[in-house]
Amino acid sequence: MLSAAIILPGEAEMLPFNSLRAIEGVEWNGIFYSGKKTHRTFDRALIFSSPEIIPLICDLLIVADPAFCTSDYLSFAIRNGCHLFLSDKLILTTEERKQLIHLASEGGTYIQIQNDFLFHPFQEKIRSQTNRTCFIEATQYAPAKPNRLNELLQNNLLMILRAAGSPIHKLNIFCGTVPSRQPDVLNIHINFKNGSVATLTLKFIEQNETHILSIHDRGQVTTFDFLKNKTSYFPERELKRVVSKTSPDPLQEQIADFVKNIAENNNPGFSLDDEIQVFLLIEKIKAKIEVNSFTIH
């Protein structure tokens, strides 16, 4: 049984904490909440007034408030033997990420990053097709929003890396920009060391949202449509389409999966090691986008 504690964000009324109580293998020992609102559902005996106490009373620390996802605080928690489940809104440098990975490895603890997209039911099927050379094609059209580029790049690149199951050999980037100097279309071509090839196309448009991944493997094509939650095959199988439903509570599902992996000494579904690999890729892509933007202007 793991003793667990959580650091809630100020807008914690949106966090389904009660559903987390149902997770098996966890005993809740502490809550830290920096907001001012009163929550009737919280057990007052669990609430601590200082975040420094929280890592001292638990084996598993869930940091749902990005303000506490700092190198100093997370290092303090790891040194006190905590497994970490962290908010997806990390603001850490490459060196800070590497240092946290090193500390966790030395201490025998795990770090998982929240990522609702990677717990879509399709992801396990995508990961299971990584044993052969293949062509991977990902396309996503979405409205342009602040910080949307990072989210779309991270999710799609992680998915492609899992599907390929191989280190990257070469990366080519095309970026189209509009007068606002923001990309309106982005195409990334990736060659992997196992011979697999992938393309990722992102278009920022207001209409016709699309998110599709196709895997071409030895004359067969499997297509995953994330907006319609459907899988299709070519040549067609007897079962033409499989409809998958997303989890109504992805946070609870991810934490429950993390608890299970800790108990079985397995690496988490989306670790800081995975995150740093994609973080470095995104930095390289964004540098290319910046060069293209200044070239046009």
C-alpha cells in the first residue's frame, strides 16, 4: 500500500479528487491547497499548511499545481523517496529534466507526466505495431490557439515515436507562416534507424478539425481517427471498424496505472525520459520555425 499526497492547484474545484480516493493500492495521507476556497469534500485532517511537509509523509506525490513543478521542489521530493506524478504544464530546462531523471534513477523512484492523449484507447494498439519497419502518417487540423503548437507537437511526436519503436536518424521540417509570423502549416519528415519513415502534418485552420494516424505495414494500412474514435483497415477485415471510447476520468486512470506500475517495478506510461526526448525535438523544430519566420520578413 502506497501512502499518497497531492498538491492541488488553486482551481481545485475542477479536479475530481473524490474519484482519486477509489484508486486501489493507495492510502491518502496529505493534501496541500494554495487556494482560498473552502471545499466541503476535503477531509480537513489531511490538509497541510506547508508544501515542504508533504514530501516527508508520502511514497507517491501528485503535483497537480504547475507552480510546484520546480527543479528545487521536485528534487527535494525525490531525495525523500517520493515517486512523482506531475502536471503536464512543466516549465523546466533540459538540464533540470536530466538532473531529475538522474536523481530518480539513483533513488529507485519513478516519474510520470500527466498526458490525457497518451491514455486514449488507441495508444496501446499503436504501440503494439512497433516490431516491423513501417510508414507512419499523422495529420491534425485544429484552430490556432495560444500554446497550441507545443501541445500538438508533443502529442503527435510521442505517438509517432511509439509507433516507430526506433531512434531518429534524420529530421526535415517545412514551415509555412502567415503575416502574424505564426505557422499555419507544419510538415515534419522523420527517418528512423530501423528504416521506418514518418510524416507529421499540422494545419491551423478554424474549420474541418481532423486528427488521424495511419500505419502502412507490408501491404496493410491501419487508420486511427481520434475525433471519431474509429479504427479502419485496408484491406478490410470482417470487422470494418472498431469504436473505442475515451475514459471519462483520464487523470484517475493515469494515476491508477502509475500505482500499478510502481507495484510491479515497471516504467511509467509517459515518463520524464520520454518527455525530454520530445522536448528536445520540439526545441529543434521551433528553432527552424523561427528561422523561417525571419526569412519571410
